[in-house]
Amino acid sequence: MGHREIVGLPKAHLHLHFTGSMRHGTLLDLAARDGISLPDSLVTDWPPELSAADEKGWFRFQRLYDVARSVLRTPDDVRRLVLEAAEDDVADGGRWMEIQVDPSGYAARFGGITAFTDLVLDCVRDATRRTGLGIAVVIAANRTRHPLDARTLARLASQYAGRGVVGFGLSNDERRGSTDDFAGAFRIAERAGLLLAPHAGELRGPDHIRQVLDALGPQRLGHGVRCAEDPDLLDRVVQAGIALEVCPVSNVALGVYSDLTSVPLPELLTAGATVALGADDPLLFGSRLAGQYATMRAAHDLTDSDLARLARMSFEASRAPAGVKAAALADIDAWLAAPVA
């Protein structure tokens, strides 16, 4: 029995980091322009061999991310990154994207966190005009920085609520910092009506997911995949309607799972979890949005109905406007109803 083409399936992309969305070719172009020396793992040995099973492994991953960020020198570089990320999602069947950014990582070069946020939102509007892809921004704090920095970013995100920013997150090494200390930042974002989407359940397991649920009150979890290890926790997540932004290729690359067949997507789906597949950082993992669907289809023998269900859930968990959701859901139904080539 044949399969329908994955790129024709409408999708919403809910877990994509800003610098990590960069095309590999763009990284090489910008580095060459400014004489920036890149490590071999970002040039000849790309995509890099990564594992974050220990703190040294995460440090290597973060170093490569920081090197990649350093090639963004001008507003036009930022504009190029956002446009190309949009083009790549459209090529993969994307209809809606929520791109996650920590403005403090770019503030020194671009005139502060507010100026950089203004720039990103202008680039987002431009990319939407040019590609037709709906795009929104999730502002994310860094859990390796002081919780007061997170409050500053939550206030920034709140100022832009309804003006292109739809959510607030918390990223970087899940093993660092104290989750409870970030609760104040999440209450600021919550009061502004922002979606709360912290990372959890990637490098740490069920106990930390519980802590995040209790302290931060999320509507979505960045990753969250490891709640499959605890049936009671998984049931709590399902009952609360908390969506999981699952990034299979990233999970394997960072050593969370040994291989793609070990990513517990079937267990999550059987339990009734809302799952949205995401690419996380294509620049470092070498796989974009459609690749997540393709690898899960192959690893778990998913049917086209399974893929359509995943695509529907990606829109249902998104902050896409009602019209975008309705059109996408209708087109997902049409994709599934069409004959197999």
C-alpha cells in the first residue's frame, strides 16, 4: 500500500528556535562574508555528532549554537533568516509557524531587547507577505540566566501580546537553574494572556515535568516526551489538555533516545495526548519539519490517518487565527480523502 506525500499535508510548526532555523548554506555564506572561522562540525562534518547525555555534551551543543548566532551581524541577516525559515516550512507543507527567540542573546549587537524584538516582528511581517505563511513569535527566557532576566523578558513579551508575540517559554539546559524561581515570570506572561510553553521532559524525566506543571502552569510543553515514562503523569497531561511539542530527530541527536524507534510517539498517541511534531534546531540536527513526520512514519509504521491526526493536533495546539485553523483542517481532510498516488 502506498503513502500520500508528506509535503502535501498542511502542518503547524510549534517548536522551532530562531538561530537553529538557519539554513546551513546561509551559515556558511555569512561566516565567509565576515571571515568567521567555523568549527569542522558546522562545515565539513555537518550535521554535527551531538549528545547532551552529560553537561559536557550540552556545553558542546550550546557552543555550536552560540557560534551560529554570531554570524547574524546586520538587520538584513535577520531578515534573511526569517524569510528562509518561512520558505522552508512552506516547502514542507507548513501553514503556520511559531518561532521561539530569546532577544537577550542578540541585544548587544542589535540595540537592546526591545529593538531586536521590533526587528524580528518586522521581519516576520515581511516573510508572511512574501510567502503566505502565518508566523508568530514566542519569546523565551534562558534558564541558565537569573530569574529576574526572565521577568524582564516576560514583561517584554507582555508588551507585544496581540502584536505578533503569542507566547512565553523557558529554554536551554533543563538540568540548570531552579524551575520554581521562574514562576514569577510565568505569572507576568499569564496575566497578559500569553501561551505558556516552557521546555520540560527532554533532558530530565517525569519528576521535573511535574515540577514544571505545578510551578509554571503551562498549556504546552517544549518536548514533554518523557511523560511517557509515567502513566499517571501522562494521564494528568492528557486530562489537562497540555500539548507536547515532540522533536524526534532532536531527541535522538541529543541522546535522549538511542534511535527513532525508541521515541515513544505511539504511547503518547494511544494515551490521547495532543502532540505537535517540531524540528527544534534544523541547523544542528539536519532535519526540518517534514522530516519529523517522515521519520516517525518510518520508525513506527504510521498510517496516513495517523499523520493527519498529528497535523490536526498541531493546529489545535497553536495560536493560529481561527480562519487559518479552519482552512488547514479542511485541507488536511482533503489530503486524507485524496487517492494514494
